[in-house]
Amino acid sequence: MSTAAHIVVALIGLLHIYILVLEMFLWTKPAGLRAFGQTPQTAELTKVLAANQGLYNGFLAAGLLWGVWLGPAGNAIKVFFLLCVLVAGLYGAATASRKILFVQAVPALIGLALVALS
């Protein structure tokens, strides 16, 4: 179960690096516009806010990958950052898009369960 937990947590960390790239660097590009359903005009107006969101996703990724790097000694770190992802996912699903529930919150919940079982 420990290996499965490490893999899932690492994948969630990589997902948040991908989100960082989309929000910080591709927000106004075709990939960012498609990912977030933005118009070029709206994306241009919100690109500074998106970059700030991307930075926060980078912090989540760093914490998750740090916990994986530490192995079993990093379980408390993994739990903390997975809880942050879960809360962000629930808030995003409630306020922005229900899709966020499945992209962030559900994987975080699965990761938390696997870490708890490892």
C-alpha cells in the first residue's frame, strides 16, 4: 500500500505542476484557454490572478513531492498538503467549476486514504 500511496501522491504533485504551467505560462495561450474555458479577452484581464493561483499550485506540488521524497517519514507532510489540495478542490468545485471536484478533491481523498493505509 505504501508504494501505491507514493505513486498517487507523486501523480497529484505532478498534476499541480501541470496546473502551475497552465496558470502561470499558458493562461492566454490556446492550451490555457481550452483548459479553463476562457476567452482571450477574459484571459488577458485575469492573467495576473491566474499566475498567482499557479504559484500556489506550485507550493502544493512542492509539498507533495517533498513528502514523497521523505518516504514514510514524510507521511505527515503528505497528509497536510493533501488536505490543502482537498480543501482547495472542494472550494473550487463549490465556487468555480464542479469539474474541480474530480480533478483535485477526489484524487486528494484517494491519496489521503492510501497514506492512511500505508
